[in-house]
Amino acid sequence: MQERISKALPSGVYIVTARNGEKINGMTAAWASQVSFNPPMVAVSIAQQRFTYGLIKESGRFCLNALAEDGIDLAKHFGFKSGRSFDKFKGIDHTTTMSGLPVITKAYAYIDCELASMFDTGDHTLFIGSVSECVVIRHDAAPLIFAWHDFFGKKA
């Protein structure tokens, strides 16, 4: 079912980054969307057991790093290990937003958000963020679109 939904409802691939004090982390996500024009707001859906979930809840901020077409290896790097026991940023070039959130240098674009609200949605929580900063980094690239088989096996 998940693979069919991904085909029917294509989305970009993002690294959601967060910081609480000196702790930083990033995780791969495909469930992100703009939810308001005025004020500009976006949403991302994150499972409650993820390390990044706690950092966002504690800090009240998150950053969506939209990956470029050449970012599949970055997506896998940030997607298959937990930041609780592994420094995902070790060896990864990154800077920070004006609010101090990690930005992956090879990202296509980033959107820095202040947490406005959150809603439980089944096995995930939907974090709604007010956009503080939005920057396209790589004007020469196109965004990476999520395809189930790129991460979880063969094409159906």
C-alpha cells in the first residue's frame, strides 16, 4: 500500500534538521508540504520514536533541507541510522540558518521554521511551522522526488 500511495502522491525528499542546545540531528522525510500562503507555513510528518521528533518538540524549531536530484546518497545516509547513537553530520558539509539550525550544503533549498502547532496523526505527528527563512541554494539543480524503490527495494 505505501508504495502505491507514494506513486499516486509524489513528493520531494527532505532532510529535517533540528537542534536543542549542542545536540543536532537530521532525518530523511518525504511527507512535507506547504500548508498556508499567508502567513507562510509548512508541515512535516515525523514518527514519535525518531530522535529528531524530540529535538523539535524541545526546541520549537525545525529546518526542511530539500534535496537535489543528486542527493539520494545523502537521503540514505540520514535515513537508515538513528542520531541517538550516530553523529549523522560527521563528514557532511553543513552551515546553519540565522536561527542556528543545520543546513546541508548540497541541499537544493532550505526552509527554517518556528513550530506553530503539532497534531497526532496515527503513528506520526504533524509539525506545522511558520517559515522564518526560505533559501534556494542550488539554482542549477532540480529537487529529488521520492520513489519507493530508491529506498526500499525493487520497482513494483
